[in-house]
Amino acid sequence: MVDIDDGLEQMYQEVILEASKNPHGKQHFAADLADEQASTQGEAVVVAEHEACSAGQSRQFNPTCGDEATIRVEISDAEPHTIERLVWDGHGCSISQASLSVMVDLVEGRNVDEAMELFKDFHDLMQSRGKGLDNEEEEEALGDAVVFQGVSRYPMRIKCALLGWEGLKDSLARALAETK
């Protein structure tokens, strides 16, 4: 369990700001299908959460602050399924954008079971109310994602940090369903 002092808190804030300004894995694609349909039909199209999502893709929305992200994951055909590519598109606060960026760096190249373990650890970190995890190995496994520990003290911001991770979980489930 990492105790956050003022200096460490400032460093964590700097990491979050940097990751939100220069996000990893961000790629414009979310409106592809809706735009294509609108241009071919000559009228605007409004799509529900997953109607326009392909396999391995999930759209997440946080109505509290307007964060929105579409996460797209590609996994290997052979078991154990490996995350070969993870990209996202969206907009929102610096916490949601930074969390998505850090998540991409952390899980891309790992197998699905490892990614889901990191999802669980990050979720637990977000429930810690700023205290961190009791298990140092789990905390170390989170790498740069541990910078969001301070966010867990602010209940209204937890959803921002979890947005991309929930999308990862959902998009992995959708990708795995396609392999069966």
C-alpha cells in the first residue's frame, strides 16, 4: 500500500496531465459506421450503444461529466488469446483520457486473463478511497495506473477513471464471443 504525500500527489497529477495531453492508443474511428450510413442514406443516423459496434468494440458514456469513449480490441485467434491491438476514440476529462492512455500501455500485448486481472486490480484501487491496495504485487503490476490512487478519494471522479477499463472488459467479452 502506497501512502500518498504531497510530492507524490503532484507527480501523479503531472503523469495524468501528460497522459491526457498525449494519449496512447487514441485513434479516430468512433463515428465511422454512423457517418457512412448517413452519407449513403442522405440523412442523419442516431445509433444505440452497440448497434454500430463491431466485434471487439464497446462504447462507454459517463453522463455525470460527459466522458465518452469507444474502445476497440483485436485478440489473437489462438489461446491464450493475446491482445494484439487496443485503440480508442472519444473525449472527456483529463482523468478519463489519461486512464485510457495508461490502460493501453498496460494491457496491449498481454493475454486476456492477465488483462482481466489488471482490470480487477484497477477496480479495487478505485474502491480504496486513496489508501491503495493491500497487496504490493498487485499494485506494482498496475505500473503507471497506480497514479489514479488519489482519484479514488473522489467518488464523482472514479467513474471517469473506470470508463475505459469498463470498455476494455466489454470489448474483450465481445471479441471472445466472436472466437467461439
